Amino acid sequence: MILILGLVILIAALIIGLTGIVGNTGAGHGLGDGGDFSIFGYHVTGSTGSLFLSGIIVGAAALLGLSLIMMGARRSTRRSARTRRELGTSRREAAVVDRERDDLLKQRDGARAETGTAMPDAGRGRRHWFGRAAPR
């Protein structure tokens, strides 16, 4: 949300700035002797200092938008890094559980081999939903 808000503010400041530059070219738009500066139909009369102050305000809005974009990007980067770390931890834990399961299966098979107990075939004799075995 912060990223979108920053992007909107930055784009608005860029549009206002570019409109002011493109729409006020030529000798008739000098702020010297009674010059006029207009943007979106709003005429700014006065000194170059007031025009400079308006430019500072537009630049500050652009800076605010850019900083919000950077804050949102940094937040999403931290979130994805944390997710990668958690994924690595989860994979390591799963590997440990798999090794322990394999060890237990080997122990069970070894104990059955010592006692002579045959292990039933898991694929045959299984009941299916409709009472028949699936064709092979």
C-alpha cells in the first residue's frame, strides 16, 4: 500500500512539473515585468521567488513519493528474505525427519529379517473403493 501511494505521489509531482515546463515556454511567459506562469489553468503571478517556492513544494512531493516507494520496496525485500530463511529451515527439518524415518525403517526391516517374519506385499490385496483391484 505504501508502495502504491508513493508511486501515485511521485507520478503526480512529475506530471505537474512537466506540465509547468512544457506549457510555459517562450518570451511571453517570463516572470520579469508582469510575466505570467500558468499550470492547469491556474495563473501564478508574482516574483520568480514565488515560482521557485512552488517548485520546491513540487520537488518535496516528488521526494516524498520516491521515499515511500523505496520504503515499500525495502519492506517487501525483507519479507521475501525472511520467507527464504524460513523455507531453508523447513527443508532442513524435513531432511532430518526423512533420515530418522529411513533409519527406523531399516531397523524394522533388520528386526523382521532376524525373526524371519515376512513383510506383506503392500501393492497386492489392497481394497479399492468399488471392491475391485485396478487393472495393471
